[in-house]
Amino acid sequence: MAGNLTRDEARERARLLTVDSYTVELDLTTGQETFRSTTVIRFRCHEPGAATFVDLVAPTVHEVHLNGTPLDVADVADGERITLADLATDNEVRIVADAAYMRTGEGLHRFVDPVDDRVYLYTQFETTDAHRMYACFDQPDLKATYELTVYAPADFAVVSNSEPDIRGEPRPDGAVTTGASDARRWHFPATRPVSTYITALIAGPYHVVRDSHDGIPLGVYCRTSLAEYLDADEILEVTKQGFDFYHELFGIRYPFDKYDQLFVPEFNAGAMENAGAVTFLEDYVFRSRVTDALYERRAETILHEMAHMWFGDLVTMRWWDDLWLNESFATFASVYCQAKATRWPEAWTTFANVEKAWALRQDQLPTTHPIAADIPDMQAVEVNFDGITYAKGASVLKQLVAYVGEDAFFEGVRAYFHAHAWGNTELRDLLDQLERASGRDLASWSREWLETSGVSTMRPEFSVDDEGRFTDIAIRQEATEEHPTLRSHRLAVGLYDREDDTGHLVRRRRVELDVSGERTEVPELRGEVQPDLILVNDDDLTYTKIRLDERSMRTVVESVGDIRESLPRTLVFSAAWDMCRDAELPARDYVRLVLRSLDKVTDVSVARTLLRQATLALNSYAAPEWRDTGLDQLATRLMDLLAAAEPGSDLQLVYTQGLIDAAVSPQHLAFLAGMRDGDVSVDGLTVDTDLRWSILRRLVVRDAAGEKEIAAELERDPTATGERSAAGCRAAIPDPDAKAATWERLRTATTMANAEFRATLLGFTEPSHRELLRPYVDEYFALLAPAWAEWTGEFAQTFAEMAYPSYLIEPETVRRTDAYLESEDPAPALRRLLLEGRAGVQRALRAQERDAQAAAAE
């Protein structure tokens, strides 16, 4: 993992320098492997005579001129950094290099569309990969203006952070060039001061739909071969709703001169907030039918990246210690906007169901860390794009809003934007504005919530009289020995009763209060009749795990689906899932709870999450001897639900997807094969391209299809998605020779593109192939060190996480991991990933033991 800039180096460089401008010229017509990159940087040095370095990763550096003087490239460039000595007060450095196109989703990524052989380019620079395209001081607090000239093939559209003032003109006479003479010139005027990681270039024969809103030019882009599937109107509707909402909420207009949204191939993340040129995973261009839950997820991503235009791009963190604040704010703001300004008013239900579950999972690992994390170098931040940085942080911001009040919170945010526009900040800068707006002292709040790790658990404690009324009721807060902090919470307690006429569980009473310490009395509820369900943290105001009293648990087991409102129902399901993961609720009991409740769950996102969790419980947490029995029970239930589902409904599709994940018996596999072949039809369900691949993948995994069927399906779908799906299917063939061939491909991962690499890893590590994979445990540990040293950060991290033998849930996996950690002393970031994999195996072992105990008692 090259280019590991440290925080101390960045601080020293920021102390020494003020960067004024970048002028970058790129020639994209010089070949298929590299492109010419010329950069002029103008900067000031506060200690004349001092030395510093410029970041640049490029196969060839041709020239380095400092203040007009040529420097010996061999002396000053080491492949990652260019040393600049004896600086003047005002400096200009000019660097000419041949930079490399990437296939890893980092730097300037190059993709060739297999449909029409057309070339598409896009950048991904977060955290520090801008210096793979142009020479720069690649850290967030050295902001500068950014001016770009690009020479590109004639059929290319070119997009950057600003609106171009020259669009595809012929290369001017006399221009110095090493590329094609018929190249077209694009010029983008200088931006306002921005950080290097949010500069961008996207180029290729992209299809575009243009519009405008409130004076802002809008563009939506995708590959030409995907244009027929681009639902630009839907995307633009959410975009316009977001701009209207954020303009009013933030009190400052969108700060850039246009807003392009580009759906790009082989993207590693969901999206990236490049200023005025947001890139998205092109899977968000739906070429097959998807449920509304995915439209909701896409809308949240659109609004998340838009929020970054203010929080992240206009005002930027000084260093990656505050990455959490950047991402947490965008996550919170996107859900807040979605719930108030779009057609998804239940967005907080999805947040509780998805983001908060991610946060809780991450926060219970041995590698958990404070929200305000210590980030000493770039390797540390690469593994910190996690559930704490995004989801726990957003949950805590939601708690902060409840604590200071909604109006005061956004008053403080508006003041923060006005005070620090185009600058860099730290957490204290935001807290200062929130304290002024709310009158609250946030120092203790920050210590409790942002500087400590772990999650507490809340449970009700009470006594009742002969009439069943509370004589005493309190909330008990518990913490673990490893992370004993008991935090102050603003939360609500809800009392739910079953209605006689409808059978629904409805809220009778809600009390909101401050909770702190081990035990907090709730005097407002004394004298209330004990309800069927006591829900601590009703409305999901705070970040905590919750437990249910005995009567409430009985109500949940019997009729959780009868809770009328989606958010409390989701909170109860989440409590049951926590108990399953914590080995308090046997996996088979959790699966049975899901099976009993599914027919009453109408929220598509919740239904899909429940099915995924039930499948995970069976694959990892259930006693191994019951695994296939439980999967068969789940598949049988889904067959019944599928038969009864409304034709063409989202739930019908969710049940089908769940059936694909659970099918193990010959009967269920034959049903799926019949759907794919057209011999079995389900009224209202179209077996489209992506569904065909999903079915084929399951058939391959269970040895009911193989290479012949994969090749035929790829012939039907010779697209990038088809190639990726075929790679995953081939890696999932349950045959020793197939696994050996796949492993050889993984050993030479850098010959693959990033998307193919991930698909291959996912197929190779299929959990039901445990015995086939056993020989590769030693191979995995042998490859770790060279991969970490030689591959890019994205590839090395992906391999370390996805190839870890988490499918072997046995003590030997833990022992083997411990032996490696002790003998090899890996880099801190790699150690963290291995500890997380090890913790997952240990959790699964405890859950399997609990499930086996339940089986013995039945």
C-alpha cells in the first residue's frame, strides 16, 4: 500500500506552505496505458530556504522545474514523492510526467465497454489518489484553485468541477503534444479553493440528459450502452427536491457553478462528492426491475452527496480525524431531507433498519474506536470508512439534535457554514457554533459520545400492583467491561397495547426524558397499566441497544408483525436480531420469528433485511447440523408467500430474491431452474437479466448448473455486468479444480479490474463450500503480506477482508489468525482487518453453541 502520508507530515507541510493554484494539462490521446500530465503549482513558503515534497505516483517523470530551474529527476523523484529544496517565499513548480491509467477504481480509472469497445474514464481521489493523475500536495487542508485543460478524443465528453469555457475545439496550432493531432481541447476555468481529493475528471462518450433548477445547470450521465435504462427524470426529481430543501435548511446557496451526476463503471463505493461532479456506482442505473427500496437507497445516496457540497466541499475537515463528521453529517442530512421532502417519509425506518444495524455490528467488534478517531496516517483512514464513521456518527448527530433542539442545531450549522466557507475546520469549530445557538455546554457531551467507544444497552425495570399498574418504573443502562461508559441520552419510552377490534399493537403513551447513569426513574409512567409492549428508545432518538421485558418479548414472538407503525416494528425486530447476534436468542428462534412475521411486514426494505438476516443466521449462527433444515424451512415459507403475493408487487420480487438465497432442496432448486428456463411462471414476475444471473448463481453454488450454463448466459448478456456475473459464477463452482483455478487468478489480482476481483472473491468464498476452501487458509495467510506491500490500498484491503476464512467457523480459524498476528506483526490497518474477521468467527461460535443448546432442550 504505497503513499502512506502521515498526519505529522501533513501538519508540517500545512504549517510551512500556502498553496494558491494548480494549473493542470492532461493529454488523454497518448496511449492505452498512460497519459501525459503537466502540472504547474504556485505556492508560498513561510520559511524561505526550507524543503518540502510534492506527491506524484507515475511510471515516468520527465521534467521538474522549480522557480524556472530544472531539477535532476533521478535525484528528486522516488516514485511517490518529489523533493523540493531551498524554497523561496513565492514558488512555482512545473512537473511533466506520464501517469498511468488504473483498473482498480483509484486515480484515473479506464474502462472499455465490452458492448461497443468504447473507452470511459473517471477519477476517484478520496482519500489521497489525486497524485495518481497530477502532481499535488495531496492533503485536505492545502486548498487551492484548480484549472484544467484536457486533450481528448473527438467523441469524448469531458466533465470536471467547473463548467467548461472551451468544449471540444481542435488542438491549437503550435501546441506542444505527444498525443493525437486530431485531439479536441477542453478548458475548465479555475475553481474556488478546493481540496485535491474532491477535484475530478470524467471523460468518454457518455450519454447526458441536461436540465436546470433554480439557476443551477444540471447534468445526468451514464455510458451510452446504458442510456436506455437511465431514468433521468426520477434522478432529477430527487435532485431538485434536495436543492430546495438544503437551500432553505443551510441558509446558503449551492456554492459551485453547476451540478453533474455521473454513473460510472467499476466504481468501488456508492458515490463520491467531487465538487460539482458527483460520481455514482452505475448499478444505480437499473437495467432490470428492482424494488422501491433500491430507489429509496439511491435517493439517499443522491442527497448524501449533495449535502457534502456544503459539509465537506465548501467547509472541509482539516485532517482525516474528522472524516466521521464529514460522512455522519451527510448521512444524517440525507435521511432528514428524505423524510421531509421526498416520497419516502419513512426514511428513518430504513435508517434504523440498515445504517444503525451496521453501526451496532461495527461497534461491537474488538477494533471499535471512538467516533472522533485517531488517524495517524493514510493506511488508518482507508479502513475507517466503516459503520462508526458513517452510521454511528449519524445516529449520534440525531441524538445531538434531540439534545440541543432541532432549531438550535440548524441555526448553529448555518453559522458554521458562513463562518468557515472555503476553509478547513475541526470538530471544535462546529461545537462552538452549536453551543452559541443552543446555550448548551457540549464539552461533556462530546467526551461521552465522540471520545469513547462501544454501545450501551437499555432495558426497562418495573414493578406492578394487583391491578397491573406500574408502582415503579425505570430505565437501566448497562455497558460492557471493555467499554464501561454510561452516556447521557435523550430518549422516549412508548407503551403499546393490542386493539380489541383490529388486533394491531398501537401506542397508548409516550414519554420523552433524559437518561443518565445506571438507573433513571420514569415517574410519569407510575400508575399506568402495564402494556403488551414496553419500547425503550421509541422513535429511535438515541444510539443504544434495547432489551425487552418478559411480557414484551412474548408479545414480540407472537405478534411483532401486528405493530401498526413501521419504525417501532423495526426497532423491535432490531432488538431480536441483536439478541440473536449476542447469543441470547437461539438462531432457530430468530428464524422462526421471521417466518411467523413476514406475511405482515409490508415495508419492502424491512422485509428484505429480515430475509438477509435470517439467511445469515442460518449460514453462520445456527448449529451446523440444522443449517440446511432451517434453509429449507425458510425456502418453503417463501414459496407460500410467493404464491400468495400480489402479482407484480415489490414484495413478490423480495420473496423471489429470498428464495434464491435460501434454496437447498432439489424441489426448490428445480423450481428456480424452471423459472430461469421458462418452464415455470409466476404471475406478474418477469425473470429479467439480473434475476436470471441470480438464479444461475444459486444453481451453480448447489451444483445444479455449471460452465455450460454460465457460458450460455454470458452469450445472452455480453455486457460488463454479464462478465462480472459470469466471473462470480465460475468462482462459485463447487469443484476442487475450479477453486484451484480461481485461486490462481486471485493470486495475480492486479491483472483483473476491481469489479471482477470483488465478484470473483465473493464467488470463491461461498459459505456452503467450506470443505472445498479449507486448503486455502494457509494460502491466504501466505499471500497477505506481499499483497499488502505490493497491491494498491483498495485491492489489498478487499483481499484481506473478503478472502478471510470466515466460512470456517471453528476454533482453529481463531488459532491460525492469532498465530499470524503474533509471528508476522502486520501493519496496524491490516491487523485491524484480521481482528475483525477473527471476532466474527468467535461471535458465530458462541451463537452456534447457544443454538445447539436450544436444540437439545427441544
